[in-house]
Amino acid sequence: MKKNIYKFFHPHKVLAIPLCIFSILLLIFVFSMHLEKSVISYVAYSLSTYALILFILWFCKACKFSSDFFKETKIYQFYEEHSHTFMKGTLILSSIINFIYGVFKLITGIYYQSFWFITFAVYYLILFFMKANLIKDAKKFGEHIKKEYQKLKNTGILLLLLNIVLVGMIVLIITKNQYFSYPGYLIYAIALYDFYLIITAILNVLKHRKNKSPIIFASKCISLTVAMISMLSLEVAMIYQFGDHDETFKIIMTGCTGFGIAFINSVMAIVMIYKGNKGKKSNKVD
């Protein structure tokens, strides 16, 4: 059984490559001919989903190969020797990008007079300042471990409290028929960035969940919350732009996604609080 499942998700390249190309062409045909509700559309969606899974598996394998190869180079050895500097630089750069994006959302919300979008932007910027606060005092990650665990706990508590605001925003979207529309093709650029954000955020949380520095883990958790909020605002915009203004569909999708995010965020915050408490007790001497 396992062997058959493995073969299904790891077909020969001779079969996989034409299948991926065909699924893309079929998807383009469905959208260009406006056949979204026809039988052929379900075939196109199924094939494209399968092709996407194959691509992700191939990409992960390629990344593993390149990672193993890269570890043998002098560049990687230099990175290992200066890992703290690179890590802090990466965190600062990602924080700056998050801040610029948050300001962009705020300006856009003000320009289009969207109250809920302004609220989203403010929530987004609060998360940025939480992340910036984590790294501003970090001279060397993992050096003052007890203080870092305290920061991890405090961040978890703040995320849990901010979840109340998040639930309020979700209820506002559902009950007050709140929506937002990006002009022209801007929504595609925003979608591309948001998908990049959510994928990298999930990978970073999984990668750094056992990091020796609790601050690194806390900052990655905040990044995941930021990415989830961005995906929620994108979903609302895409439903309005492509969903034929179906209110029932909007309420169901936004409600499920929104409360799903709130649940994930709550679990993540509780884990942070638990790890913070446990870490403080096991590191009594700083």
C-alpha cells in the first residue's frame, strides 16, 4: 500500500512533466472559456492540485539536495561562523519589509475609506512592533536564555490577548458586510507576496521550533501570525473580486478561515507560554 502511494506521488519524469504542462493548459482553457462551473473544470482543478503536489515534492527534494551540496562550500562555513550576525540581519530585514507592507495596508485602507482594512493594518503594525521589540535587545541569541524565555512567554500572552481583537475583526467582516477591492492587477501582486509570506512563515516555524534561542522561535511565530492575517485580508478581497458577490459563500469562507486562524493563533500562543514557563524553570541561573 505504502509503495503504491509513494509511486502515485513520485511518478516518472516522462509522465509527470507532460501532466503538469497539460494541467496548466487545461486550467487556462477553463478560465479563458468561462467554464468554471462545468464538469471539465473539476477535472482541471483535480489535475492542477495533483500537479502542484508533485511540484512541491520535487521542490523540497531539490532544496534538500542543494542544501547538502551547499554545506560543503566555504560560503556555508563562513555563514556558520557568523550565524548570529546573519540571523539578526535577516530578522531586521524581514521586520522592515513587514513594516513597509503594514504602512502600505494602512495608507490603502485610508485612501479607500475601509475601516476594517485600517483595523487590519493597525493589528499588522502592532505585530511588527512586537517582533521589533524581541530583537532590539538581543546582543547574542541564546546568551541570556532565561530572559529570552521570559520574552517568549510575554509574547505568547500578548498574542493571546490580541486574538480577542482578531475575533472582533472577523465578526465585523461577517456581520457588517465589510469588503475590500484592489484596483487593476494589484491583487495578483499582493496574492503572490502573501503566498510567499505564508509558505516561508510555516517553514520557519517548523525549522526553528527547537532553536536554542527562544527569541528566534517567538519572532517566527509572530511572522506566522502576520502571514495568516495577510491571507485573511487577501481572501476577503478575492471573494469580493471573483466571487460574484455571493454573501453566503463569503460568510462561510471568511468565518471558517478567520476562526481557523484565531484557533491556530491561540494554540501557538499557549505553546509559547508553556515553553516560556518550562524554559524559565529549567534555567534558573542566567
